[in-house]
Amino acid sequence: MTRRRRSLLINGLLVVVLLGAGVAGYLVFFGSSGNAQPTARTATAANRDVSEVVTAAGTVQSSFSATASFGTSGTVTEVNVKVGDAVTKGQQLAKLDPTQAQLQVDIAQGNLDTAALKGTATTAYRQAELALKQAQDALAATTLTAPGDGTITSVTGSVGQKVGGSASGFAVVTDLKNLVLHANVSESDVSKLKADQAATVTVNAMATQPIQAKVAQVDLTPTTSNNVVQYGVTLSLTAPPAGLRPGQSASVEITVSHVSNVLAVPAAAVQTVGNQSTVQVMENGVETRKTVEVGVRGDQYVEIKSGLTAGEEVVLPPVTTSTNTNRQQQQGNIPGTGGQRTNGGFGR
């Protein structure tokens, strides 16, 4: 055997040994089946508080907001308020030129006086009386007043402008002190809601200042958008922080059920099929399935009314030590097999 052939043979044997060692190491590290081994997890049944909450998104709104409009047509001669002014119900906001309206009142009054000479029981008198009332109402409509207590949040008119009556909004009055939250809940959750349930509101612009609230009203009719059915819910805010404004977006958690110091297990441990709930219990290293009666179901914990005792270990869903992605990446590059091979991996 020549020295060249002996050298090639030795190199080839070394490659085979290294390749075998790499594959063996891979199988030992990742498992011969390529699947991660599950890790058993347990949790102890213990007494704690359990709450069931309904979550929703909503918007801060004013408890009162109304548009003030003139009840007649005319030219604006006075604007008595500006945006930001606080007003009370009935306060004058603006005024139209009353000249024409006052003239109509004077004419109607003269007609009524004339009709009265022929007797107040006549048809002419009653018609003149009605005409005077209509003229007086038209004169009163030349003065715009606040529809309620609040703050002027919009003024669209100005002196000299011609307005066309109630169809044209002139100012908006909004109550900025008594704010509420309007949220929409799913049709599956609306049956759980009722008045006075406690809630926590988190305004996106004030995430560090949660606001306590209560359910004030649940709409009886739904709204449907893109085949999603939702019901409106109004919540009153307790001591809203300064700077809160209508239109700000928020999230809300409504506590629909709460129990204190009850036996509970993690929600992940409870399996429910139909009306029957069960848990897996670890007893002397062996898993045993038990039927349980559940009460309040929270996102994290579930109340256990019967079927378990405090201190029992319930089995949680297993976790894996690796992911499919990791396995796929490792299988694509088994140690010892990388690189391009020529003539079975033996070099010349």
C-alpha cells in the first residue's frame, strides 16, 4: 500500500468517527425523536380572593351636552359668551336683531285690543289672542339661552351673521364636571352586568391614575358593526382626576362577581366539558382526575366549591423545553454534517 493511499484511508476513518460522534451528541442533547420532553407542573389548592371581571374599551363623555340654537331667523347683534365660559341654565348666550319681531308683537297687540271691543268671547278675539302669543314667542326666540349648566365648548356664530333658526347650531354647552365613561361590551357578557357594579377605569392618557367607577346604565338595545353585536354601558366616575376631558379613550374592568377567602386553583388547571369540570390531582406521584364544583371564574383563578381540599396539588398544562422553531433550526444543521461533501466526504 502506497503512502498516499494509506494517508487517504486514515483521513476517511477520522471523518466517519467525527460524523458519528456529532450525530450521537445531537440525539442525546435534543432527544432521539426530535421532540421536547414535557415538564410536569403543579399548584397547590389554597384559599384566596377570586374576582370575575368583564373588560371593555370606552370613551370619556359628558353627562350633559347640548347644542343651543335660535328659534327664529335673523341677524346676530350680540354674542355674550366665548369658549371656556361657565354658564347656568337660562343664561343669555346671544341675541338677534329684535326690531321686526317687536313690530309683529305691537301689531298683534293692536289687533287684540280692537277685537276686544266686540267682546272677548268672539272668534275674532280668540284668533287675535293666538296671533299675539305667536308673535311674543318669536320675539323671545331672538334671545338664545343656555339649555343647561356647563361650559361653552363651541361657538360657531358671530355678530352680523344671519342665522336660519333651530336647524343651525350656534353654541354647545357641555358639563365638564360630571363626566361618565361610555363603553361597549360583547353580547356574551352583557347578561352579567347590572347597576352599581364596581369598576376600574384606566384612561390611556393617564395610565398611572386608575379611576374608580360604577355601572350606571346598560343599554337594552344593541349596536351591530361588521356582524359584531355589542351593548352600550354607561359608568359614573368617582372623583375623576383634574385634566380629564370628553373624548379621551379608556379601558374598563367591571367586577361582575367577587368572593373572598375561598378555596381556589389556577384557571389553567380546570377543564370544563359541558356542565362538568375536572382537575388532575397529583397523589403519590400519580395523576388522578377529580370532578369538582366550580364557583366564580376569574382570569387567573377559579373558585372550587367542592371536590378538592386545601393543600392538594393540581396539575397544570405542561410546558416544553424547546420550541418547534428551535428543533427545525437544529435539524437543518446537525453537528458534524455541515459543509459540502465531495465523493462521500473523502478529500483527495
